[in-house]
Amino acid sequence: MQSELKPGDKLPAERELTESLRVGRSSLREAVKALRAVGAIDVVAGGGMYVGRGGSKALAKPLSWAVLLNSSSLQQTIEAREILEVQLAPLAAERVTDEELTGLRRLLDRMRAADSDPEAYLSADVQFHLAIARASKNDILFYALEMLQHVVSAWIRRSLHKTHCEPLSLAEHQTIYDALAAHNAPAAREAMRTHLGAASQRLQKEP
């Protein structure tokens, strides 16, 4: 399946999917059942399968609720995010385009302008990280991070009232951007590792 598929687009036939994904028909059908249950895939009787309208947001909903209701899931989420993003950053540094760098600069500007609006800052922050994931040109890792970002956002939103850390966070994001703009993969990896470590500490800090 190609990244160009959008909600409502028709998916390839079952036989084509089993061949391209190299899985058995029974395994594919079980996966379709699970994806259909959360709205990621729509199945029309006699009409085939379509990309669901819920997309990754539909997949993220049960995860978000699980994390919010179970505090032990926070550490697991942080670990998963760090594993993904520390590897995505150097890939993005090698593959990012000038157009994507322009988009990242705009997101930094939005973060800078949102010093008195935590929700606006959070929105730009999340989009900044997703833009880096897109720049890595690895669709599988991008979708994995997109799902995690919804979960992390839910936690950050709960803690917004505790303290305002935007100046520290903004400086960390700027360092990441500078490494990407220089196409310096090792520096991008280290900048992302440093940022996520500091962000994790802030997230877990008691009020």
C-alpha cells in the first residue's frame, strides 16, 4: 500500500494484499477485523475494503484511554517514543528537503508565538515531531509515532497546569532543527535524545 492512500480510497484486493505483504489469507483477515473494529478500515459487502475515516486517530483512541487510566503505561510510552524518535532524527537529517525545513521553521515560529497559550504550543510541538518523522521517509515509523504522539499529548495536556516549560522546550527544538538543517545525522540524534530525556523528566515531575 502506498502512502498516497487517503481516507475513503479503495484498498487492493485480498489476493494482492496477501502477495504484497507476504502474509497468509487467514492472517490478513484477522488484521482486517482488528483494523475494522477501530475504524481504520471500512469493508463494503461486495465492494471491497477502503481506508477508514478514523485513520490513525481511531487507532490512537483506545491507546490514549489505556494510558490515561493506567499510570504504569506512561513509562512504556516514553520508552517507545524515545526508541522511535532517536532513530527518526538522523534519518530525517539525511533526507529532509528544503520545503520540509521551511515547514519546520514555521512550526518553531508558532511555538515561539504561543508563550501564553499552552494548547497552541502543544499543537505546534506535536506537529514539529511528526514533521520530522515524515522527513525520514519511512511511512511505518511515521504512523507508529503518530499513534504515540496522541498518547503523549494526552499526558502533556494533563500536566499543562503544573508549570510552563516552553522556553526550555523551544531551545531544545531549535537545536534539533539546526542539526536537521545542517544535515548532520549524529547531531540530530543527540539533540533529539537530549530533548526527549529532558521532556520525559518534565512530564513525570510531580506538581
